Amino acid sequence: MAGGPRPESSGHTAADAPARPAECVRRVVDGAPAARRRKVLVLAALTVLVAASFLFSLTLGRYDMDFGQVLALVAAPFSGAADASAADANVFLTIRLPRVLAALVVGAALSGAGCAFQGIFKNPMVSPDLLGASAGACFGAALGILLSFGSVGVEVAAFVAGVAAVLVSYGLSSVIGRRMGGVLVLVLSGLVVGNLFQAFTSAVKFLADPNSQLPEITFWLMGGLSSVREGDLVGLLAAFAVGTVGIMVLRWRLNVMALGDEEALSLGVNVKRTRLAVISCATLLTSASVAVAGMVGWVGLIVPHLARFLVGSDHRVLVPASMLLGGAFLMLVDDVCRSVYTTEIPLSILTAILGAPLFVYLVCRQRRTL
């Protein structure tokens, strides 16, 4: 017959054609409809928890306010009402609201940064200070106090030094890590730079005036929100907005990066550029948080584990869940810090007391499920 023999059919149809990379990732992480509905419900519940914690925190303090007063003060700018007294409005707007809002933002920022770092390095033991951001910010704040920069100058110095420490870590890993694993060298560089900046902080404490500057440096390093005012929120909210938007945009790539660098490259993800972008956003969140609140440990390590227990490992849901849970967590911890004793307890003390046993419990629970 004309035309020669027909080639044998391969038996494959259009449905058997390889799926596009985005479709492959979606099939892996989406899961069953019931699981998706559960994740949506968890996110809704966490949103309600954040709102309830926010309103509850606004009622606590040396100056008593009930829910009615808080709701009236919150609604006053929108309703035009002026029922609240001048003293209530002054305490609420200059002290209470900035502090609670800072606790919400700092908790969300540290938790989001910790979740991003754990995803990008594929290690659940990673925290936001992995690359030296916290150590650098502490050195910057200590140096600012030593040089009498003032509150705003101390925050700016802490933020700049935190970013600089991560830049040094990344630059050092780029120089010495050409023949070794990029992630391993980056982690080791962060460890070296973090310890170096801790030594710088110790040197500043040694040079500080033991009667005035040294106690101020020591108390700042313990972490706290007692000195936060409305002017401190401008830079914090700006850094939080930029870092959060970046991580939220890139969070689906964290799912791909979890498959390994080679698999991520085969799916069209630029591994080096993605890692740099995530590190930059997480560093921005961490440095801004430490600049305002001082050293607040364990939040960026513990809260992503709790969120992972609630919603799983899909970073498209895990990142917002971590940030919501972190905001509620730090608001409630700050409530305890300023209410349980006559003098305020530093944040880092209580977060360590709560975080260490909770982390042990989560590790033991994970081992039982393996």
C-alpha cells in the first residue's frame, strides 16, 4: 500500500503527556479537598485568635480599661465619637496600642522569618538568627547606646548592623564556598559571623559605663516592648510590609526547594536567586524586629513547628499560619510579662521558659509519628 508501513503507536494519549512544572508542584502539595478545607478553617481560626488576643491585650495594663472602653477608642477615629476621656485616649494611643501592635508585628515577623529559613535550608532546627542578623542587631544597638545615639538612633544602628551581618555572611560564603556545598558554607559563615558580632557586643559592654550604659545595654539585650511608642512603628511596619510581601510571593517556591536543588532547577526555579530573595526578606523582618524589641528568642523556632503541626508542610499555607500564630503567641507572652509580677519580665526569659519544653515535646511527638 502507498505510504509505507505506519509507525507503531506508542499507546500514550494527550492525557499521558508530562505535566508542566507548576502543575506537578500543585498536584504534590494540594492534597485532598477535605485537607484543603481543614487548612482554610485553621487559618480562619488563627485569624480569630489574633483578633481576640489583640483586643484582650489592649485591656491589660496598670491603667484599667474594659472591653467597652477599648472598642470605643478603636472605633473613635471611624465614628467621630469623643466619649473617651483625654487620659484614656492618651494612654491608649501613646502606650497601649503601639505596644500591642508591636508585639503582633514582631511575633509575626520572627515566625515568618523562621518559617522561611526552615524552608529554604530544609532544616527544622533553623531559626531567624542563623546568619547572624540577631547578633549583628544586638551589636548595633549596644554600640548606639555606648555612643548615646538616642532611641531612634539605637534602632537604626541595630537594623543596619543586623543587615550588615547577613551581608557579611553571604559574601563570605560566596568567596570560600565555590568548591563546597553552598548551603553548608552559608550556614558555617553565619555561625562564624554571629559569634564574631557577639564578641563585638561583649567588647562594647566592657567599654560601657557600668553605672548607666551597661545596665541599659543588658536590659535591651533581654528583649522587651516597654519603651515602644507610636514613632517606633513606622520603620517596623514598613520593613514588615516589604518582607512579608516578598515571602508571601515566594512561598510556593519553598515547596519546590524542599525537593532539592537539582529537582528545583529541573522544575524551572532559579535556586540561587530564590535563596537570596528569601534570605533578604527574612533578614529584613528579623533585623527590624530585633531593632524594636531586642533579643526575643525561640519564637522563630517554635512557632513554625506549631503551625506545621496544624496545617502541614505546604508553605503556601504554612507561612501565613506561622505569622498569625506568632503574632498571637507574642501578644499573649507580652501580656504575661507585664501582668504576672510587679516589675516587667523581659520577653526573652519567658519565651525561653515556654519554648524549651514545648520544643522538646514537639520533637518527641514527631519521633513517635515516624
